[in-house]
Amino acid sequence: MWCQRNVGAEVALRDPARVREFLARYETTWNASDREGFLHNWKSIATDMALEDPVGSPIRRGWDAAALGPWDLFNAAVSMSLQQLVVCGDEVAFVAKGGARTGGEGSSGVSIETLKFETDGAVLVRVFAEY
């Protein structure tokens, strides 16, 4: 994948292969309902987290609000499939397709999600979705 960088831009802080591995574990731990593994995976790549879900809503900050809050709200009902993943330096965009878990009630839909890793190690996740 080719990504255009601004002239004089800093080198990405995270190796694209590492980011792809993180996202593979993100999907796997979510679908396995492995809450501890899900949080550990986030903490393996970022020092802190902020979440704007959906875009335009107040930003939630910290592991409990930004990672575990959505987990507690959606994991039991929704499975996830990451598609069309693009990693450009310290930014990522992907399509997330959600579906109802087998035997349970849940919603399905598609969102576009972006991750921006900051120089201090934190990550901002933005979710473009209509709820």
C-alpha cells in the first residue's frame, strides 16, 4: 500500500506490520469475547485512548470509557469483521462490518473507523457511523 507523506514529515512511530497484527488481534479478541485480551491488545500499542463514537459526539477518554465502555455495551450482541484496512504511517482507516451474534439479538451495520497514533503514544479512534 502506498501512502503519500508530506515533505519533511516525521517517520511513522509504529511499524505498519505491527499495526496490522494489532488489528488482527483486535478483531480476534472481540469475536472471542476475550475482554482481558482485548484491553491488553490496546495497551500493547498505545499509552492511552480517546474515542469519538460516533464522530460529532463528546470524546470519551481513558481505557474504561474508550475501550471497555463500548465493549460492555456491544460485545455480547455484535460480532465484527474488519475490511478494507489502510495503514498510512501513524494513521489507520478501515471498514468495520458488525453482525448479530448467533442465537442472540443484535444489530448489524457498517462503520468507517480511523485511528491516529500521537507522538505521546496515545491513540484517537473516530467512528463514522449512523446509529
